[in-house]
Amino acid sequence: MVLGIVWLYWIGSILALVFGYIARKQIDQSNGEQGGRGMAVAGIVLGWIGLGLLVVIIGLAVAFAAFGGTVGTSDGFST
């Protein structure tokens, strides 16, 4: 869950997903001996949110690059 919160340039999001799914599987297989399933699920959710934000940022960067950086650069003066 902590890696999902911190993100660390989205490496944390990937690790949050990996460790979250591993933890959830171990907790489910322990037949009630281990706790923390809610934290594992929270890590998974935060990991997916982090990766979703990465996709949005990459999409915005590609869109900005496609327009050549001219979006919103008009200063209102005609030459």
C-alpha cells in the first residue's frame, strides 16, 4: 500500500500491483491465519490509479507534441 501512495515515478505503482496481488493471494491461502487483505487491496487499487495517471500523462504529452507545442501560446497580438 505504501508503494501505491509514494509512486516513485510510477515504479512504486508497478511494485504496489505486484506485491498487492502476491499478498492478497497469500492471505487468501492462509485460511484466516494472516490479516491485511484490505491493505493489499488498497495497494492494488492505488497501483492501478498510478498507472492510469501515467497513461493520461503520456497521452497528454503525445497530444502536446503532435500540435508542436502551439496549444495556448497565442498572446492575442496580431503581427
